[in-house]
Amino acid sequence: MKTFYIETFGCQMNAHDSEKVVGTLVEKGYQQMAKPEDAELVLYNTCSIRDKAEQKVFHRLQQFKYAAKNGHSKKTFGVLGCVAQQEGERIFERAPHVSLVVGSASYTKLPELLIQLEAGNQRVTGLSLDTNETFDTPFTRRDNPHRAYLTIIEGCDKACAYCVVPFTRGPERSRTSESVLREMQSLAGSGYTEVQLLGQNVNSYRDPSPAGLDFARLLAATGEIAGIRRVRFTTSHPRDFGRSIVDAIGEQPTLCNHVHLPVQSGSSAVLERMQRLYTRDDYMRRIEWMKNAKRDIAITTDIIVGFPGETEADFNRTIDLIDEIEYDSMFIFKYSKRPNTSALAYEDHIPEDEKTRRFMILQERQRVIQMRRNGKYVGRTEEVHVEGYNLATGQWIGRTSQNKTLNFHDVELPAPVEGRTLTGQYLDVLVTRAGPNSLAGHTQTLLQ
Ligand code: 5AD
Ligand code: SF4
């Protein structure tokens, strides 16, 4: 039996790609190992969104360079995903013990690449970006039996000045709505109740089949599939985010009331230099749709601080934007130079310590906002999908439709016992405490 190990970095798209890679390898007779030490084939599915993410894989490979002297010399190493696509054959120079380099658009070719590897070929690559096939494999090996990822669109046709994704994941390719809905029905048939629709920009989804659904109609259709209780989607680009998406969420309770809408900056001047294709006002209009929706929609975002040329006044516009919107949660990033991107040519790059200062200010401001927002949930009952049990805290971990973590105590089953678990169930939980990053409570039965 041939053995492999895979470690995944980066976004949910990458996590799902790894599930597809694992499924393909298992189908080809490979066995997955929990530790790299035990595997003949060691794979890293990599991310290059920021420099730090990219460095991780080279650190890992470096670790094994030394380990090779201690009996790991027979291992085969493969680099997959975004760093593979970006660096290509240069990876062989930086890490000569690597034998396989495969970009995210070339996983369909994995079986034939493996045959070349098994034949003893030392330098095997799959780096084409022009593939029209989306990686639609029946062998996907999903880790979580309740919550599944499902790709609806791959690649990205935008050209944000800071972003490497169009170079690593290629142009946009939408799957047909029939294929998406068929996979969703089959997921429901296998017992999945929650599905997350994935794409770099799900809002620009265009059904290539005669049904011709746009994203809002596809979303509404997924929400009607019997057995599916929750549908999520990520990620949205504000420019393509239409009001019909908000209306669909308002109408259909199975569509989770959470939207991740990356704003990146509160300054229209910075947005223009980022080539984001919307102004602050355009963005605020989308926020208004959500704030006026029939259901209480949680809104989260991504922000980049220290984009080249970001002045103190620009930064202050971001601060007043987050004060005005009061996001439920936010990821803040310090601008990081990426290869091939147009922002590299910009002047006035911001010093690292100034980026850090802006990062800390935003982080603290947002912590207070989240504390206040989450505090409003105390006393409310929220439905959670149970994700697991935390041994350290002795609490079940649940997630609300709004994507908030709600840790809770259950009197009937305080902890999982042989053959009994709450994982995968939907339960009503009374919220009794709130912190900036999570809620806590107990099931109603405690009160009776
Ligand atoms: N530097 C910093 N943050 C970045 N992001 C994307 N590219 C960069 C970069 N070069 C952030 C954006 C995006 C999130 C996934 O990562 O905020 O929404
Ligand atoms: Fe990282 Fe972007 Fe690639 Fe996802 S698509 S793995 S975030 S570089």
C-alpha cells in the first residue's frame, strides 16, 4: 500500500481542493497517514495570499531537508496549490528534494502526474492555467460528515492591485447549475445538512447551461433542496453583490443570515487605487440593503491596512466606516507585496511599524464593537448546528446561522459518551454570556 500525508494552508477553497486530492489518491490505492514521518508521499497544498503564508511551505520543506539525513530520504515531496502555480519550476531550485509541483487549476491531471512520479520521474509539473474543466471529481473525501464544501465557480476575473489570486487560480469558470444542484442533492442523500458554496467571487457566478441562473437564483435553488438545513457562501465581491441576494436570504430561512463582504478600505481614494471597482458609497448601499432586510443579517469583512499611499486621513475613513457599520467580525491584514500584482509599481509603500500601528488601532476598535454587538444576544435563544465537544472547557461547540460560535452546556448529555454525541444536531440554546469572539449558554432543558 502506498502512503501519503497532506497538509493544507490557506482558504476554504484550498481546504476543499485538498479533499478532492485526498479522494483522488485514495481511489488510486493510496492510504492517508496522520503524520508526515509515516508517509512515502508528502504533499503541501499551499497559499500565497500574503508573504507569510508563502514562507510557511518553504519552512516545512526546509525542516525535511535536514530530516532527510535521518532516514527520510526515500520520501517524495509535492507542492500543490497557489505557491506551486506562482513559483512553478523555481520551486525545484529552492527545494531540490521536491519532485511534484501542481497548480490549483491542474488537479484533474493528478492521476497521470502520479503515474509519472511512480515511474521514477524526478521533476513532474502540472501548471497549466487554461483548463476549462473545473475539478469535479466523484472521489472527493470530505472530512466533516455534516458540513460540506461545494465549488460553484473557480478563478477570478478581477484585477485588484494587491491580489495574487487571478495569477494563481486563473480566469473565472462557473459550473452548470445542474451539476451544482446534483452534487448538493447527493450530499443531502449522504446525510449532510449544511453546505458552503465556494468561489473566489461567487457573486459573478453565471450558469453556462441553458437554465442560465445567476448567483441569487442558484442560491435560492440550493436553499430548497430537501434535507439541507443551512447554506452558506463565500466569498463575495461588493461590485457584483446584488440586492437579489439579500432578498433571497430574506425569503428562505435555510440560507444563512450571514454575508462576508470584504471592503478592504473605507477610503474611496484607496479603493480606486486598489482597483476595487466600487466607492465607499456603493459599498454603503449594499450595507443598507442588508440592514433593512427581513432577517437580521450578520455582516463580516476583510480590511487591508497600509496599502501603498494610504494616508492618515484615508485610514481615518476606514475607522469611521467600521464605527458606522459595526461588523460582527473582521479580518485585518497588513498589506503584503505580492509577485505580478500592479501595486508593486506604486510608490510610497508604508513602513512595517506604521502598518502594525494601524492594525492595532483597528483591532482594538473592532474588539469593543464586537463586545457590544455580541452582548445583545444575551437572553436570546439561538439555533446552533453542533460542531463538536471541547474537552478543555467541557462544553459543546455550536455555530449559529449568523456564523457566531456559541459554546454551551447540555444537561442531558454533558459530554459525549460511547455511541452518543450531539455533533451534527440542531439545538436551541439560550445565550447567557457574550465575549468579543463568541457566545456561551445552555440548552433550554436546563430551565425545565
Ligand atoms: N496583502 C494583504 N492582504 C491581502 N489580502 C489579499 N491580498 C493581500 C495582500 N497582498 C487580503 C484581502 C482579502 C483576504 C482574503 O486577504 O483582505 O480579502
Ligand atoms: Fe491562498 Fe488565495 Fe490561493 Fe486561497 S486562493 S489558497 S487565499 S492564495
